Amino acid sequence: MHGVALPFRDYERHLGREFGDIMQRLGVTDAEAVRRTYEAESVATAHLAGEFAGIVETLHAFVAADWRLGVVTSKHVDRAAPLLARLGCPFATIRTPAGAGRTKPAPDPLLLALVDLGVDPASAVYVGDMAVDQESAARAGVPYVHAGWGYGQPTAPAPETVSSPRELLSLLPAKQLVEGSTV
């Protein structure tokens, strides 16, 4: 439709970054038109996306324990909202590229989410599944746990990695959780 003939793996390599940043890295010249098409298709097909096994139960266990949960995602709000709504979880904050500050891997969205939550970076844990999540956490001074069930691989230095959402329950007993883009 837009004359872009790149293999999906080229796009996939940059997942976790804001869409416009990915388009720039791929050399797509009419990025705004591609964005409109991509976002419309993403919203229209959101019902086809499935949750990771155990994520709903894990998030609700944190809520039941009075944890304040937040989401920092590179998805725009129109794409993120239908996915997050299906989880039925009361997130205290949701930060998307439409908000203030720079996008991941800058620390801005994570730090702003922590301000929203009233949580000190040293008292939080950022759970993510992409290298940009790990970089954003490091730049924000927030401990990072890699969601091994997600889409990406961690980078050096190797962070603590959990293989399932359930593992988070024992790993993070005394921390506030900021959930990365793992849905």
C-alpha cells in the first residue's frame, strides 16, 4: 500500500521503540502515512491478540496486595488501550509516546510513571521484554527484570530474567512494580 518492501524481521529488530523512531531507522520516507495505516490495522485487529499465559492472574495478585501498577509502552494510546482494558487491571498510570518527555529508551516515560505513582526509582522494579526497556530502566536508575516470555532478548550486562509471569510473585515481594510493554 505504501511501497515499503522490508521484511518484518527488520521491523521486529526495533520493537519496543516508538513507531516513528522505527520508521526513521528503517528509512521509511512517508512514515506518517504508514503510521496511520499501521495504527488503524492494529486497533482493528486488537481482538486477535492474546495475553501471555498467567499475566492476568499475576497482575491481579499484585493489585490484591495493594501494589500500584503502571504501564510504560511505546504503543500509542489507541493501540494500547484495548489491549490493557482486556486485562481488567486498575493501572495507576499508563505512559505512552503521546505523553510528556522523550520516548524509550530515554528514561523520561519511566521516571514520569514513577512520579505519577509517587515511587522512588530505587524502590521500584521495571519489568520489560525488550532491550529498550532494559536501557530505559538503567538510564532511570530503576532495577530491571527481563520478562523472558516476551518478544526480545536482554543485552549486557545480563539482567535478572524470569521465565513466566508467575515467577514475578516471588521475585518482587517488597517492590512496587511498573509493568513494561508485555501484553
